[in-house]
Amino acid sequence: MIQTPDILKGYFETGDHPTQAQFRDLIDTIAATNLKTIVYTVGVAGVTGVNHNFTSVANMTEQSIQLGGTTIIPAKSPILSIAVHCITGLSGIIAGTSDIGYTSGGNEYLGAGNIDDTNEIIITSPLIGSPGILLETSSVYFSFTPNANWNTITTGKWKIFISLLDNSSL
């Protein structure tokens, strides 16, 4: 159960022997107070109201964007889930494949998935069956490969949600 800092400090005074329940309280409180979700919006070239735009090229080559620079994931902070939400569909019937990694074009966080319509979501939850993704890297790249030439795409906007436990102060 989530507790106040004063209650938690009382569990760990000199001579105390914290119980299993008190350690659970500590873990629950840390998890609840350190839960962060980072959101970036990415659009095709020329789309406004986004954090980043892909460049316009006349081919179907994968494009990668380094979200927010090099320090997205704080030190010692496991990723709980990553979701990509297509909030504005691509031009007409154009679809594509997206992935998220810690290198340009990589898929270490979220493997390649097709995004082809408004409101489509691709999500990964590494906590299901595992303790989360904890890597010694802090970069996050969102990559997209359209199935048509980039210069024919005039619409398309994605939101990327990265949920993590911010343990950088521990």
C-alpha cells in the first residue's frame, strides 16, 4: 500500500526490523511516485503541431527520429510499456511499418509493426512476464518505413508514449 514518507521512515529507524508488508509498502510507494509517461508527437514533413517531423525524400527508405535528444530514459529506469498511436492517418491508402529502438532504425524496444489507419495502436508491455526493459542506454528512436514514396505523403501523425519507472534519484 502507498504510504507517506514519514510512515516509511518510521519502518527503518535504528533497531527496527521491517516486515515483509513494510517492504511491500516501500516498493509500492516508490513505484507509484516514480511512474512517468513521456509523450512525443511525430509527423510527416510539413505537418504542424508535432515535436519532430520526418524529412521528405522521394523513396520508401526508413526514416528515424531521435526523440528528445540523447537522454530520454533516465539511469536505472526500467521501461514498463511503449505505445505508438496513429492519430492522423497517412495520405489515402498509404501504410507503413514502425519500430522503436535505442539505435537509428533499431527495434530493441518495439518490434516492427504495421500502422495503416487513424487510431491504430501498437503497444508493448515488457512487464508482462518480465521485470521490464532495463538497458544501459537512454536514447529512443522512432522509425517509420512507408509503403509508398515519402514525397506523396501529406498527412500522418503519431504519438509515442513511453512509460517508465524513473529511478534516477535512487
